[in-house]
Amino acid sequence: MTTMTDPHHQGGFKLSMLIYDSRYRSITIQIVALIGFLTLIGWLINNTGQNLADLGKEPSFGFMTEGAGYDINQRLLDYTSTDTHLRASFLGLLNTLLVAVMGCITATVIGVMVGVARLSHNWIISRLMAFYVEMFRNVPVLLWIVLAMAVMIESMPSPRAFRGEDPAATMSLFDTVAFTNRGVYVPEPLFSNSLGNIHLFGTSSLRFDVSLDLIVFLVVFIGGLLISRMIGKRANATQEKTGVRPTVWHIRLAVVAVPTLTVLWALGFYLGYPELKGFNFAGGTHMRNSLIALWLALSLYTAAFIAEIVRAGILAISKGQTEAASALGLRPRRTMSLVILPQALRVIIPPLISNYLNLTKNSSLAIAVGYMDITGTLGGITMNQTGRELEAILLLMLVYLSISLTISAVMNWYNNSVKLKER
């Protein structure tokens, strides 16, 4: 009997086997590619460092502690031109996060409504929504931002139009909101029995004050929501056991509203309204045109994409689900909110994450309308003043990467919480 010997096991290991032996060839190629890639990166870093040294610009982030010397028109915290570039960048980061949060919430609300309306049996409504989607998503978002800014400036009255016995313009919402070509002035929440502020980070460039009134309000409000959720879960458990759902909506409303209103009353909550003084409004909260234009443009643009995602998610659900809900006596609106949308979320959320990330990154176009976000501060004025292009761009990339990874982590967590779980 003749025994066939595997040629791979004849003799010992030879270097030629790294190329000719299929067991080692793929690993060899990967190692060589990795070494080549790391060599290229090392050469680029070394060459860049040498060129910067020849120019007398050794890599350093010390410029962040120097005085900024410029103002930030829209800001959430106190800031003066004598503060450091680090604080200016921090204020820019807060402005970026403000637009991103406002934009994501608004775009989601509009996108869901438009996506559902696109499936309406009413021909006019469905066609109008289709026109909205095609119009916004096929025009660059930068043009929408500039157009929104131009509309705000040209169509809104100037503050002087509110003056006189017979003014050409009047305030809206019972004289509490003023729409002007310099921005929108809205009431400001104030407390007559304020608890004061907490100073965080001491005197560093990242210092900011946190209102104790806001902390107490949020603790009480969130605590009420958690208790309300527990009551709702208990009602669900009772319904599963007995088939009868107890009426608890008034209790859930009370545990949220009563403590919250009590805290507001104890703190002496009131609204500070904007008033025309001289040639401009004083008091209240000033939302500049640049902020509103950026917020609206990004929201409407992103909502067009979210609408298509929502429509596709709803169409992915079997029609049998709708028919079963109708057989149980559920109305179309209840069917959509209780049966279709909860199942469609599992299809909607993954692409929705990408649109949130795109909206956040598109906020860097704020410089086109003069809104001072992180790109306008760190990647704009700070970089131009200090001449530290490499350091500023690296920090800017790190900031956007961190924001994007955070959004992805939160949305992936939510996606895992709503996905189907096998028993």
C-alpha cells in the first residue's frame, strides 16, 4: 500500500514558504503592507516636523493659552476679547453643539411628519411633500444657508420700525417676541429667588458657571419623568395580568407637573421680556440671524433625507400589520403611532445616525453666515492669527471625531434597546 505524503509537511520550515506556501502567504502580504504603511506615515511625520523646524514653527499647542483678541457675537457663556484662544475655541464648540442638538431635534420632527405625509392617500398632500423632499435634497445645503440668511436680513423689519406711536412693526405673541433683521429676541427665564451659580474649572480657560436653579429644576423634572415611567410600566404589567389597563394618565401627569411647578414657584420664576431701548432691543435672549439661518437651513435640508428614510421604513413593514390593527378596531393614526412606527424604527435608526452625523459636520458651513462655531474660532480666526495651521486642524479633526463617535454610540445604544430580542 502506498502512502501519500502532504507536501506541506515534508521537511522543516523554509523562508520560501512565506511566499509559496498558501498557509503563510496572506499573513506575509499583510505584514509587508503594514510595514510599508507605517513607514510612509513615519516619513510624513518626520518630514513635516523637519520642515516646521526649518521654518521655526516646531509643533506646539502653547498658542491656545495666548489672548484671543477677537469677539464672539453669539455665545452661551461670558467671554471677552482678552480671553485665551482655548476659551474662544470652547465657546465655539458650545455653539457647534447648540446647532447640532437643535438641528437634529427639528430635522427629526419635520422628517417624520413629511415621511408619513408622503404616504398619505390625499394626492395634494403627498405631492407637496414629494416636492419638498426633491427641492431641498437636490440643492446644496450651503445655498440654503445663504438664502435663509438673506431672507432674514431682507424680509425682517429693523428695530427702528418698532418705534413711534404708530410703528411699522409690532412684537408677536402678545408683545413677547420681536422678529428683526438683527435676529429674534425672545423672553429670558429668570428667578427672583435664585440659588446662585456653581463655578466649574476655577479660573481656567474652560471655566463656566452652572445655575443651581437649572440643576434643581432638571433634577425634579427628570425625577418626575422616571417616576411617571415606573407608573406606566406598572400599568402595563397590570394590563398583561388582568387584561384591564388602569387609568393612570392623570397620576403620571401630576407626578411630573406638580413638583416641577412647585420648584418654579419657590424659585420665583418669571420671564424677562425684550424691550426697545434706543436703537435696539434690550433684555430677553437674542438669537442672531446667523444662528437661526443655520439652524433652519440644516434642519430643513436634513429633514428631506430623514423623510425618505421614514417612508422606506414604513413601507418595509408588512401590510398585514396594518390590516391586523384595523381588524382590532384601531384608527389609522393609532395604528401608525402604536404599530407601524415602533417596528419601522428598527429600519429607520441605522441610516438616521448617518444623517445626524452629516448635520453635525455640515454645521461647519456656519462661517458662510458669520456664525462663530468651532470651525470659525479654532479653524478660522485662531488659526489665522497664530499661524498654527497643523495644530489647529488636528484639534479641529479631533473635536469633530469625538462628537461623531459620541452621537454614534448614543444612537447605537438606542438602536440596541429597540431591536427585536429573541426568546
